[in-house]
Amino acid sequence: MIINIDRTSLFTSIVSLSSFVAKVEYNKEGQSLYDVIKIKEQDRFLIEQHIEQSVLNLTTRLKEFVSNSTNTSITCNFPVSFNTTMVDKVQDAATKYIVNQAFSKWLKLTIPDRVKEYEDIAEQSLTDMMMMIYYRQSPKKRIGWKFK
């Protein structure tokens, strides 16, 4: 299985997440923190570093399965008993992990009070992904075998 890493899409998702969070955050004086939290194009370099670190963390957590890692993908060899219907869900969980982990690192710089919330979401995505990888389908009895 190949976990695709589309850095442009990841950056766009993090920008969207920052816009959503920024809309509802106010300081103690009631002033909007939109300009503080919202990720702008000039922040791209820093966000890409956070994405890179999150991808490295993901690769490390999957190290027993990783056979190759490039700038755009992580190739994994899952056990034969891996339920292949989970491939898209594993990809989604990996993407959610990277987005939330990178965003939590951004929040450390802007509003440290909210960091734990997004770290927890990232960790839950990783836990869900590992559960999908380790989930085993029980053998099914084949009916209708004809012997000669």
C-alpha cells in the first residue's frame, strides 16, 4: 500500500483549518485573533517544515511496515491478513494525522492553549490507523467447492 503525501493539499487543509479556528478565537479583551492564527502564504515555509516533521513522525510510527519513503509517498508492506477494504481509510487517517499534528505545531506559536486539542486529534487519527492496519479478517468458509 502506498500512502500518498500531497503537500499542496496538506497545506491547503491546514490553511482551511486555521481559518476556521481563527474565526472563533478572541483574546481576553474580546479582540479577534484572526490575523494571529490565520496562516498566510508567507507562512508556507514554516508550515511545510511542520508537515515534514509530521510525515517523519508518521514514518517512524509505521517503521515496521515501511519499505520505502519518498518526498511524495510512504510505501508500506502490511501483513497478508490486512483488510484491503481499509486502504482508503488508512490514507484518510494518515492525512488527518499529518494535518492536525502540523497545525498543533503552528498553534504552539500562536495560541498555546489550544495545542493539546489538536495533538489529541492527531494521536487519535494515528491510533485509528494502527487499529485498521492490525485488524484481521477471520477466515471465511468457502461454500460450493466441488471435488472430483
